[in-house]
Amino acid sequence: MHQAVSSHDGNLFIERTPLSAIASQFGTPCYVYSKSAISDNFLAYQNALAEKEHLICYAVKANSNIAVLQTLAKLGAGFDIVSVGELERVLRAGGDPAKVVFSGVAKTASDMRRALELGIHCFNVESEAELELLNDTAASCGLSAAVSLRVNPDVDAQTHPYISTGLKENKFGIDINLASQVYQRAAQMSHINVVGVDCHIGSQLVDIAPFVAALERLLVLVDQLAELDIPLQHIDIGGGLGVRYQDEQPPSPHHYMAAILPLLKGRSETLVLEPGRSITANAGVMLTQVQYLKSNGDKNFAIVDAAMNDMIRPALYQAWMDIQTVAANGAEAALYDVVGPVCETGDFLAKDRSLSICAGDYLCLMSAGAYGFVMSSNYNSRPRAPEIMVDGDQVHLVRRRETIEDLISGEHLLPSAEG
């Protein structure tokens, strides 16, 4: 997949723009994305599926900036959403509601009504209780809800337990052994239109075998449903294709589809995919500046202006993310823990990294385009970072840095007490 950053004479560039210039102009911390990397990574899926009827629904939760969504919408992408907020972002970005699939385990009636009014492609229903509410909500709207049941195939994705979603012990989906009964119930509902089956077994998968195993189990179910006179129009195999953070060797979309498509040969169902991380992770970086260098005798610390509130993946998932100096400076290399200003021992971006740095240097945290800004917070009353999109030598601010006024704009003091 397309890597956003390149190095020239010891200086890092994103497309044709030096990262040092972006850091100087917009300050740090900040997120920077490559428009061409996002586009190329999406087109890699599209090209791999050129011979198969398909719908590629980008997983908005990976990076929901509307300029990112706009870039993908213009390429014809559909979108996988998990909230009404994400749906409204897709609309603002010019996305087509008819290419939207609505996932998530806790949809409310109001969520459903908005999606029904817009005419989304389908709801990925995760429980019988949700199916009942959706039928009642559609009836109250005088509409029919297109439905794909998310089934849980009990396949081990062999990934981090927090992002594994396809085992019986996970909260997602309907047990594949019970799915036939639920489909028959759905087919009898007056305001439900059964259109597909959905499966998503986890994130950051670097082996094709779990995808193949899950699809094989899905196809057995699809054939069982056909015998019950419940034909399906699409098969949604979710997302989850991993990216390279350190030394992983994930398959390309081409190799992934080369393993999947033979299983679908001769079948008429549209193939739906929900990639997220593999499109945006390596299309973005986070820039930060070294504030202080500190040593306690046993450890060297590079204290930077980005923190766990800006990028939580290392603290939450123990994620390894590459970190490099933005510009060569000739300093002597040493091992550093790169840590932030938040008052938590868990506030770190990287540990035991060999870096040649001085106070004031800019650092680049690689592979930060997915699950970066979207998971950021205002912990310690820290304004969230800006987001910048680079298109060749054009640099666009696509989200301004928050201000202190933004942080407190929704808060109110108690009325003054009268004596």
C-alpha cells in the first residue's frame, strides 16, 4: 500500500512538501495526510475487484475528517458507518447515502429513522432485538429497511484482543449457527427487506487464512438460505486488512482478492468490503516537537508536545509506531522513550528508540492516518490538534486547531448565590 512519507537528504517529505515546513506553519502537534496515498490505497481495492460486481465501503471510524471522506466519495466509494454523526459527515463530504452500510451494536430508533429517511444501502443488524426495533421503526416511517445480518463465524483473527471481533466471546454479531433462524424471522417481518449477509472478524489482520475461513463459513450459510427461499443480493466480508507499522508483511488488496474471488466464482452476489485502516493508516503522520531532553541515569526521555490524548494507540493497544526525525541534525544517537505532557505514566508514543535529536527538533510519528485523530480527546484540557491535507505541493488546513474557548464553549458556571 502507498506510503505517504519519503526521505530526501535526511529530510522527510509528504508528497512534494517538506514536513518541516508544515510543522513550522501550523505548529505541533498536528496530523498530516497525503491525498494521493489515500486515493491510491482505495484504487488498489477497486482495481483488484475490476472483474467482480462490488461495493467498497470505507470504514469511516478509521479517519472521519470530511476532506478524507470527500476524497474517497469523488472516487466512488461507499461508506461503512457506526453512528449518525458519521452518517452526517458522509453527507457533508458529498457521499451517496445509497452506498452507505450502517454497522454497530447499539443503534437507536432515532439513528434508524435518519438512515431510513436518507435511503441507505442497508443496515448491518447485530441482534434479534435490533431487528425487532428496526422493523417497528421502519413501520412507523412507512418504509422498508434493507437488512444484512452480521453473523459471527467464530474465526480467530489472531490479532490484538481489543480489535478481534469474530469470536463467540466478542460482543459483535449473531452466532452463525443461529443465523438461519434469525433470517427466517427477518424474512417474515413486514418492513424488513433481507438483502445480504455481513461478517467482520477483526482489525489489523496480516494473514489471509482467517478471511478465507470466514468466507467459507458464510457461503455455507448463503446456500442454506437459498434453499429456504431467502436469496441474498450481497456478501459483505467486512474490513480488517492490516498495514505495516514495524515489520509486518500484510498482503496487498490484489493478493487478498486473489484468495477470495475464486470462492465466489459463478456466484451472482455483489461483494461488499469495509476497509478502513488499510486506506488511511499509512497515508498520514503526526508531527510533534521535542520540548526537553531528560535523563534519570537509567533512561533517556524525549519529552514532546504530543500526548496520549493526541494519539492513544501506544497507550491503549501497546501499539508500535515508527518515529523519525523530520530533518537530519547530526546529533549523536541515543535510546529514548518519547513521552508527552499528560500526567499519566502511560503517556508515551514510543519506547527505547534510537534517535539523533536535540530540544526543538520535530519528530514524525508514522502510520498515524487511522485511529489517530478520531480517537483523540481533550484530556488534561488539551485542545485537539489540527489536520492538514497535502495534495502535491498544495497544503490545505482541513481542521483548525482547537482553542481554549472551544474547550469550554458548552459549559456554564452555576448562578451566583445571593446573600
